[in-house]
Amino acid sequence: MAMEEPLLSFYGQASSRPAPVNRMMAQFAADFRDQVDINLGVGYVNENTIPRDWIRQALEQVLANPQKHRVALNYGGPTGSPNLIDSIRRFYLEHRIGGLTEDLLRQRQIIIGPNGASSLLEAIAQVLAPGLVVTTDPIYYIYCDFLERIGFRLLAIPEDAEGMDTERLEAELDRLGPRQADIRFFYLVTVNNPTCTILSNRRRQQVVEIASRLSRQVGRKVPVVFDLAYELLIHDPIIEAPVSGLLFDELGIVYEIGTLSKILAPALRIGYLIGSDGPMLRAIVQKTSDSGFSAPLVTQEIASVLLDCHAAEQIEKVRAGYRQKAQMTRRWLEERLGPYLATYTGGQAGFYFYLTFAQIETHEDSAFFRFLTRTTGNPAIDGPPQAKKPRVMYIPGPFCVHRHGQLVEAGRRQLRLSYGFEELDRLEQAIALMAEAAAYAQA
């Protein structure tokens, strides 16, 4: 007798099919050839900026001082290490992060997630009732795909040079009319992934004001979640220092999610949330408890030591490393791909450039993509496996724009590339190959 599969939830059914970027990267990784293929799709950090020696010393310090770093190799709690929470608070105040004051931080709670910032984003989606999520287009495709699989719908608002276009946002809210009550929360990555457009301070304030007005209108709090994942990686000195959305928060609706992955090491799995106490925050803490408590206590204690002892020097090192990579990558983009591009963003923060070609399409079925993945069917281009012709992977634009949004057609000519992980010589090689692919596609 044929046996049926287990009954899956709505999320389970949606997740039984891999997300597009999951599928593509899995295919590429299955036969990835070290020192031959070049991965500009992965969001890994610059290996040269990970402070290995300081991490080793911090671990020794944690284990040598059990009075301060209690039971560091045992289970932690659902809200996080008190030492790390105190270190984050001092870090914000000493480095004037976001313009936050001691009084304002005292009015907010800081909690640590179970597995980096992503686990806190997942918790928000789990504890809020499904409905509309207001976000920026291009979208942070990993989280937004998850939101849709769990039952949310997206209201994706195109961005301009300052981030989310609030005039378009106001127009969309007017169009919704009574359906504005379906909005559950706002989600903005302050240095947008994939475009690396920096959300201006003016726009942060406008978004909080719009969400506050909406909250009063519908009679319930509509949270604004600012994802600060790349904010500490603003490496262009001409950029105005970002201010915290908490400064504009009169209703207790702003939540900021930060991470130490980009400035210390992703493997420490430290993500934290700053926000007002209330049912939503308490539900997130319970979700963390259900997940097996906050991040491993030993990595929290290591992060606490690193923040207390090396924060300023480490941030400067990280920013300098990405600044150099950004400058060189921009130069190669303009020299090699300039004739084919309509515009591009990025290079001032984080480690992405987002390219828009004038005519050339970049999706998975495009000639450009097939040239770089060596799947054209032309042996002269693809070569046999033993020829070791390098392949280049990037994130195609259709993954990055909302499929029901206003940028679908533009997305077919866009791509995101990461300059975070690969070394400079490999980046230069990849962009030269992209120029060859562009010439091939245009011909």
C-alpha cells in the first residue's frame, strides 16, 4: 500500500520546495571548485577582518575568570548574558552609536537572540499575526521569502537615494484605505540588502512618524523593525552618522536589531534586539527559550570581552578593509562594465554592489548568466570540466525584487555582487569575466 507523506503545515508545505536562491546556491556549491570558481553571491564576511587572536585570548580570559563569566560552558538564559548586555550598552554609549543616551537605553530592554540576528527576525514573524509587512523594494530576499512562506504578504515600496521612498509609501497607504489595518509591521534594513542604499536620518524619522500615525489610526501599535546588520560597516567617511529610530519613538513601537557578526565573527552568532518591554518583546523572549535559550553562553562572554577591550580598534580595521575593497571594486566596475551599466548602488557601506544594466538581462535563463556559469552549450565557452574555466556566481535581480512589485522588469537586468569574501585578485578576475559575459550577451 502506498504510504502518504506526513501532513505539513502551511509553512511546511511552502518550505518543502527550496527558495530560489537556496536552490541556485545549492546547485553551485555542489560542484564548486576552490581556486577556480568565484562566488560573488555569498554574503560571507572578509576573512582578514576576523580577530582570531583576540577571540582566542578572550576565550582564555573567560575560562580563567569563572567569578565574572559564570558557568560559561553551561546553558544560558532566554534573555542573554548580563555581561554581554552591559557591554552592548557601554559600547553604544562610549561610541555614541545612533545618538542614544543613557536615559533612553535605560528605558529600553536589550535581549540576545538564540542564533544571530536572523533568529530574532524569525521570532518576530512567529509571534505576530500574519498580515501585511511594509518593506523596501528591492527586498531582503532571504527574510522576505521566509515571511511569505509563513503566511505574511509584502507591501514593497521602491527606494531612492535615501532609502524607502516615503512619498510612494504614503500613496500606497492611501490606496489601501481601510485595509491599512492589515499592516502588522514595518521592516527596513538601514543599509539595504541587496542594494546597500543607506537609509537617511530624515527618512528614518518619516517612517517612524508614518507608523505612529497608522498606529493611532488603527488603535493598536504597528511595530517598526530597523535591521542594523550593516550599519557599523558604513566605511565612507562622507556619510552622515546614522541616528537611531528610537530617538523618534513616542509610542514604544521601534525595535532595532543589531549583530556582531559583521564586525567580530559570524560564528559567534550574536544578534541582539533593543526595544520597549511589552507583550511582543516578552513573546520573543519566550520564543528564544523555546529555541533552546539565547546564543551559546561562551560565545556571548567572548563577545563581551571583545567589545570591552577591542571594539574601537576592531571596527576601524573592519571598515578600512571594506573601504579598500569597495574602492578597487568600484574602479573595476566602471572600467570594465561601465559601458553596459545604466546605474549602480553600493560601495559606501556593507560589502555589496547592486548593478542595473542598460539592456543586458541577468536572470538564470539569460545569456549573461549562462556564460558565467558555463552552461551556454557552446564548448568553446563552457569547456570540459578538466579545462577548469572559472565560473562566477552572483545573486540575480529577480531574486531581489518583489515578484508583485513595481520593479519586476528592472529586476531582469539587475544583480547583486558581494566583495566581502573573495580577495582582490579574484574580484578583479570576476569583473573581467562579467565584461566578457556582457559582450557575449549583447552580441
